[in-house]
Amino acid sequence: MVGAAVACGLGGSGLKVAVIEQVFPDEFSSDQPHDLRVSALSIASRHILEVVGAWQGVLNRRYCPFRRMRVWETVGDTEFCSDDINYNELGYIVENRVTQLALLERLQDFDNVSLFCPANVKRIDYGLDDERHRSAVELDDGTVLTANVLVGADGGNSKVRQVAGIGVTGWDYKQHALVIYVATDYPQQDITWQRFVPSGPQAFLPLTGRHGSLVWYNSPDAVKRLKSLSCEQLLLELTEAFPECLGRINAVLNTASFPLKRQHAQNYVKPGIALVGDAAHMINPLAGQGVNIGLLDAASLVEVLLEAYQAGCDIGSLPELMRYEKARRVDNLRMMTVMDVFYRVFSNEIAPVKFFRNLGLGLAERIMPAKKKIMRAAMGLDGDLPKLAKRETFRDSRRTPGTY
């Protein structure tokens, strides 16, 4: 999603862009079951997809807007509503495949963008002597692509990052998340919620129709046991463990799990190299901000590259690319730290900590300026945002390529 967003943002410019994708997503059909992999896209992410021309592809497929968010433990309880800040929605639950298809579909509108898919990277050479080409990528079919800037949007185990010799810092949270796709008795809902219990958070994400996605955070052993159960047995466990506000669950349809991990690249850039998304950072999924900060990376990098290109500068030079790192690294680190603090505070069973965190949730419910600040942060509307995220006129593709 993040790499394709970079390419769409550069579409229609004077830059020549190649996108390497291992597998093209399966085509979408409205009668298909929901995918397990979904994301809570923020308002800022929607703005980015709108500006690059991919949001309509999401609307043409499937998405679920939500207006409310609820967070609670035992006593403290706070609910956020988009009406409080005069927005129609707080965000959208969208299957990752839907977002991918919308972006890849949009790529086909640009003459300056070439998509290599399906394709596997056989070798990456970095640090070429050619002034114009700092990297070469060889595909498994023998195709060789050279580039002044190589964008690593290839996930947490990024080959680009490894070839560039960029290290990472991070740790495992010693917790796994079990994702459960369910059929619900309630009709389509407009709320996403998260409850904190001693074993870990429990979350509900609404999907279209009478469906939902549950996320059950627990120890690796507990998640392994839950995954070994039949759908009928797991349904009984859900009924016992999840709160009554979930409503009746008619069926467990599918499950998946993944470990929780934090990881941050020590640098986002080197001469001719830029990392975006999970290649640069992996964040605790508590607030669903992973893909959102990745799309903000994409928007910021596009802005830097186009401004450098239009100014006649070397787009792969370290000073130019450092503008991207300076724009994103501090904000991403701040979001990662907030999620860490949130995770550790709500994973702590010490009585005074429990008292103050419940007190904090209660105060957040009553202090409207604080609620509005939290909502704007969750929606990606706080801070010094890239132009794409502000939905400003960034580029009119009908103009001369390379102008905006």
C-alpha cells in the first residue's frame, strides 16, 4: 500500500518510476468474504488517497466508515464521536487488498509509471559509480532496473534496508494478536472499541453488513491454544471473554494471528535510498496507526522528491532526502512512544497505576479540549502534515509533467 502510494504521488510527473510487486492481489468481488487483513484508515490517509486518485477505487469496492471510538477498562470509560469536531467520520475500516487494488489500478493511468508484477527481486546493487544511477535491481527474469532513488517499501524484513546497511532497534512485546472474522447479530455498526483486561486488550472493528473483526491480544501460548480450537469452541470462548456490548456472535468465519513487535530503522535515508512504511518502522497496533503513518511517509517523500526535481536538484542526494527523514522520523518516534506508554500502562496490574489510568480515562471523557486533541491525533490531522494529507491541490496531471 505504501509503496504504491509513493508511485501514485509521483504519477504524471517528469520522473520515471518503476514499481516492483511480488504478487498482484486477487480481484475483488462484493460477494466475497471479508479479508482478515484490514486497516483503520484515518482521515489524513483518506485525503492522501483522494489526492493521488485512488480513493474512488476504495469507494467502488468495500469500506466501513466509523463515527465513534470507545476505550475502557473497569471504571474509566471514554467515547469519542466525530460530531464533536464536526466531521462525518473518524475513519474507515478497509481491507488491505481493497486499498492495494485501488492504488495499483490508479497506477495504470500514468505513462511515467511502470509496474513489474508478478516479479521477484534477485539482487540489489547499491552504491554504483554512475552519477545518475545509485542502485540497480535485478529481477528473477533477468530484467535490470537502475535508479537514482531506490525506495524501500518492502516491509519489516526490508531487503533494501539490509543492502543499504541500515540497522534497526526494537523489541518483541511478548504478546500475540489473534484476529477473528465473525458474523454478528447486530447490523453494520459505526463504532470501534477497545477494552483492557489483565491478559491484554480486546478490540472490535466494524465491517460492512453483519460482520466484524475482533482482535484478541494475549500471551503467545494463549493465542496458540485459541487457534487450535474449532470455530464452535472459539465462539464459546468469545462469548465468555468479550463484553456484552459485542452483541451476539452468530459464527466464527476465519482466524489469523501475528506477534507484536516494535522496530525502528536507525536512519530512514542514505544517498539514493529512502525507507517508508514498515521498512522504516513497525509500531504496536493498539491504535491502528501503522498503515496511517506509513501513508504519511509516502506523502512526505513524494513532496520532497517533486520539490527537488522541480528545483533542478539531485533527488537522490543526502541533503534532499534528509528533508524527508527530518519531516517524518520525529513524528513517527513520538507516535511509537505514545503507543508504548499506552501499552505498558494498561498492561500493569499495580493498584495505583490501575487507579490513575482509570481516572485518566474518566477525565478524558469529561474534558472536551482533551477529547478533541486525541481525536485529531488519531485522525492524523495534528502536526505539520504533508500537502497530500491536507488535501491541498498538490498536482494537476493535466498540466506539464513535473508541475503541481
